Amino acid sequence: MDTMLEARLQTQQRNTQNSQETSLWSSGFGMKLEAVTPFLGKYRPFVGRCCQTCTPKSWESLFHRSIMDLGFCNVVLVKEENTRFRGWLVRRLCYFLWSLEQRIPPCQDAPQKIMESTRVQNVISGRVPGGTGEGQVPDLVKKEVQRILGHIQAPIHPFLLRLFSWALLRFLNCVFLNVQLHKGQMKMVHKAAQAQGLPLVLLSTHKSLLDGILLPFVLLSQGLGVLRVAWDPRTCSPTLRALLKKLGGLFLPQEANLTLDSPEGVLARAVVHAAVEQLLVSRQPLLIFLEEHPGAQGPRLSALGQTWLGLVVQAVQVGIIPDAMLVPVAITYDLVPDAPCDVYHALAPLGLWTGALAVLRSLRGWGHSPRVCVRVHLAQPFSLQEYTINARSCWGSRQTLEQLLQPIVLGQCTVVPDTEKEQEWTPATGPLLAFKEEDQLLVRRLSRHVLNASVTSSAVMSTAIMATLLLFKHQKGVFLSQLLGEFSWLTEETLLRGFDVGFSGQLRCLVQHTLSLLRAHVALLRVHQGDLLVVPRPGPSFTHLARLSAELLPAFLSEAVGACAVRGLLAGRMPPEGPWELQGIELLSQNELYRQILLLLHLLPQDLLLLQPCQSSYCYCQEVLDRLIQCGLLVAEETPGSRPACDTGRQRLSAKLLWKPSGDFTDSDSDDFEEAEGRYFRLSQQSRCPDFFLFLCRLLSPLLKAFAQAATFLHRGQLPDTESGYTEQLLQFLQATAQEEGFFECADQNLAISAIWTFRDLGVLQQTPSPAGPMLCLSPTFTSRENQEKLEQFIRQFICS
């Protein structure tokens, strides 16, 4: 009886708390707070400039400072002024009239031109080795070409496109608060397309399945024409593919992924080449997603996206078109609208009825849940031909992660080799395999370079800032009055690092809107002082907040790498729980800092770092060190008799540096390298530095903790096993450890996959063939428990508890 009464009392208390929390959400926190605008209008960086090293001519000619003064426009805000008509009836039919006025170019006779292309004719006539025309009737081959072409594309249906644009405009206004686009970025792309007279190839990130519909709508509304979108056929059912092809979609046929000596594969690749060439010759804009589709498990860079980009590169190299303008594109959401609860599990192909039901669910929730904001970013266009010429001069020698890092992990060597890391997780598939090895390398590095440009030009949304604060600074809760100040602080820090933010307005309204979007993962509690306590909900909510906070990591990545490197340097000298004043006594030499930064750079996956291929690791080490000095964490220590660090008057360049490209300037090659051995730094003793240092270290903690727990799991896992089977084993271990220790941000399937692939590159795990497919097993070097502990200790030195 007592137990029943206690349970009933707990239930009543819980219901009372939930009702109080619901009233707090609905009443706008129930607080009267001062409206402050601390950052907007002070400084807003114009992001998205192209690489000055690889494309200096494009950097100078395709940009003008006047476009920075242009503001933003809400693409889905269509009024009477957006049409040619006026009147009360126009105000009620403006969406429909707007869709009728969109310029849709007439459908050209593309199938016939593709059939008559040299590449397809060579295959039909049998002049290509392995061609389908060998021993077959040409009429049958022509029918096969038409069938393959039907799988790739279809003629655009203007009426269907206008009807779809009208329906999409109404849907977007219901789902999104706004879809913002910088008018200066759009003007920059327009001027590049008109002045150069070249086709536009837009290379985009991929955050949502809605991207392939939203981006063509945005660019059509801005007068760029009908965008041809390279879709992933795995994400769409056959019925949906048929609809998307009539709206401008492109799909790679399955036969294109067959072996190089397969006649069907040779014909399919020839048709795909001809279709892309015809599209580029007609100057139709093309959209390619460089990231894998949402929910995909594996590498960040899309193999399909690299294939389509390779077709464009090949068309320029063989002279079909003189050049192409590449435009990095990014799209960011407050919250991804179509993300399920566990977004990293594989998604089934989206069918037409499934999509319609998703739309109905979104419209049903309209008015009951807060709407999200969207930002579309168009970076500065650059010439593909110019990049191809200049990028080849930046290629240098590279080594595998096993050659670079394994001897240092095992204590067999202390010197880090002076070479770059070779790590490629995205497999080359389809038509890309038919390219020369040098061209494949060019496409891989170009895609990484463009994805870096897209990510750095992306705006940081308010949900990413809020998730970062709650996860890495206030896991146990924070008062709302304090949260307002820290939200403003982190926003200004983001702007000062050259990253834009995707929001504006009064501070109180921003925080209220952001917390309402995160209400499933955050609890509000009223305290007796009249303030509110914001507490992240424990458990899986931490994993969701960690995924949101990853959007902010690129802005602080250099400082985070540097802080973890300093943490690793101090780990061998004093206990990690030692006071900050004691750690500030230690002298840190520049060479030791370089070494620690290099070790961490080699350990972290390329998919996370996204370093520009034209930038060497040693240049990045200097950039990291400069960032630590600029943010005030490190201060130079002048030793007696040494030249002051600020004295640049007597610095000189050696003769062997006079012929080197700018990307090859490193301290290891200069006469100033010996002087670097005498340069020392200390941790700053300013009052804000301990908390900021800890904050930077925690930004990389989910990945590093997942790697450390994967090293712990080596002697517990059941090996040999398939890669998917071992991934499931490791994920279960991460989830069990999260329940015990509370590190739910590490229990992520993508982190488990990154750990397994990094250990495979490091030589910890190796693949062996078997009848059931490749099997993972421990390498002979790491079967001993001693070496496994060395690996775990090497990783944990960078983790700040």
C-alpha cells in the first residue's frame, strides 16, 4: 500500500512538473528580459572566397567588393511586387502567377544529339574495345542506347514544373519560417555565368533529402534557369525517379557500375558521358551533391558525386567545352526537417506515396511546432581549367597512416616523417574507374577542396550554438540569464573567426526560438529566484546535441586541435587535474607543439579535417599555433639572449626557398628552423583562459573518446567478423559504456565506423578474404595486450577530462 501511494505521489509530482514546463514553453518563459542586439550589424563577414593559391585569377576577377553591401532576401516570400500584375486578385493568386512567369527554356533535341555523339557512335560501330556493337545488329544497340538514356534523364515537362513550383512554394511557406539567400552571392554567380559564357556546375553539401528539391527551386526563382540535379537512385523509388526526371533529375544507370571489360558497362558509360557533354554544351546548370545522402553510413564524400564531377572534368580535358565554372554550395537548417529519430540508420528508398505522407505530416504539424529557418550559400565561382593547371603543381609525396603513426604509437620512433598522410575512404566506382590514375586523384582532391569551401562558407545556425553550449559547457544545467550572455559570446567568437551566422534579431527572441526548437532535448525548470534553469535531458538527447554541435566545429577546429595538442604535451609532465597556475609554469617549445599537432592531425580522419589539398600539414601546424596565440591561450616566452619573436627585421630566406611554391614554405626547410628550437610558449594566466581551453578540448572529445573506447574494445570484440558485424559490436559497447559513464555523445554509429576505418588504416585491424566476403581481424602487431594499451594511451593523451 505504501509503495502504491509513493508511486502515485511521484506520478503527481511528475505531472505537475510537466505541466509547469509546458506552461513555460507556451508563455515565452514567463520572464521579462531586456531586448538586446549584441552582434547583428557590428560585423558580418562575407564568406565563400575561392582559393587564392589554386585559382588566383578567379579570386581576383570574379569578385567585387560592392556585392558585400547587398543584403539578404527571403526566397519563399512572394508578393504582388514579384509579378507583372497588380490588384486585389493578384494578391490572392500571386503564387500561381509567379510560377507562370518563371522562365523555362524550350526542350532541345537532346536524345538525337546524344545518339549522334562520337563516343556513342564508336561503341555502336564496334570501334571501341569491348563495345556492344561487336557482333550485334546496330538497330538493337540503338534501342539499348535509348533504354539507358531513359534511365538517365527525360525531357523536362514545363507544365508539370510550373505546377510543382507553385505547390512547393506553398509547402515551403508552411514548413519554413524563411529561406534566406545573400543577394550579393547570387549576383556574383550571375556575373560569372554571363561574363564567361560557360556552364555552371554547382557542388553542394547534402543535409536533407529536401535539398534536391529546394535548391533547384531557389535558383529557378532567381533567374538561373532549370537546374539539372544528379540524384542518388538508392534514395528514390522507380515511381519517384520517373517524376524527378520530368522535373530535371539525372540518374546514373546501374550498368555504368559494371566492370571495365563488360560490353553493357562500356555502352552505359558512353551514354552517360554523352549525356553530360550535351548538357554542358547547352549550358544547362548542373547540381552535384558531394556529400553522401542523409542516413548513409560510411565516408562523408560521396562516390556518386565524385563520379558526376569526374564526368565534368573529363569533358573539359577532352575539349568538349573550353572550361566550366564550379560553384561551391551549402545549405543549412535550424533542424533538418526530414531527420528521423535515428538519422544514422540506413533509410529505405523514398517512394511517391511516402513523400506525400511526409508532406501531409508536415502540414498537419504546421502551427503546433515552431518553424525552422534555412540558409542557402553560394560561394565564389572559379574556373575548373585554372584549378586543373595549378593544382597539379601542389602534389607531393604521401604515406599511409600505418607508415606515419604506427612506429610512434608503439614507441619505436619519435620523429614524425616529413610527408603528408594518404587517406581515402571513398571508393572509386562507375565511370571514374575508367579514368587514368592521375585524373582520379585530381577528381578526389578537387571534390575535397570544394567541400572544404562549401563547409567554410556555411552559416552557423542558432541550434548549433545552443547545442554546443549545453553539451560542452553546461551539461548539468545553466540559468537562462547566464545562457543569454554566453549565447552572445559564442556568436561573436564565431563571427570573429570569419564564419557567418544564419540568424538575426533580438537576443531574447533568438534564445526562446532556439530552445523551442530543442524542446524535445531540453527541459526548463523555474527556480525560486524567478530565473529559469535550462537542463539538457540525459540519455540519447546528448547524441542529438552532439550532432548539432558538429556544425560549429569547423569554426573552432584549428583552436580545438591546438588545445588538444597542448593537453597531450602536458599529459606527460603533470597530472591532468593539476591547477591551471601550475600548468602555466611549464615551458612549451615550438618544436614540441608542432610534433603534437602533427600527431593529432594524422590521427583525426580526413573527413573531419577537410584540409585543402594545396595546404601542407606543416603550414596548418603554423596556422594552429597562430590561432592559439591570437585567442590568447599561448603567450611567447622570451629567453635571455634570444632574438625577440616580434623582431622580423633580421629574418631571411635561404636560397633553397627561392624556387619553392608558397604551399611548401615550412620551418623544417628554412634557416629559421634552428631558431624555432629556442622559441618557447606558456599558457596564459588570464582568468578566462582555463574555461576557454577546456571548452576547446571538449569540442573534439566525442570523436577522441569513441576512438579510445574502440581501443579498449579490441581485446573484448569477437574477431574475425565482417565490417558491419564488428561495427554493431562496437556500437553496442559504446552504448553500454554511455549508460555507465554518461558519455552519450560518443554512442554514435558514424563515430564507430570512423574508429574502425582509422584503426584499419593504422594497421590495428586488417582485412582478410573469405567465402563470406572480407573479414576484419586483429593484425599480428596488435594481438598483444601491451600494444593495445599503448594505442589507448596514445589516444587518451589528447582527451581533457
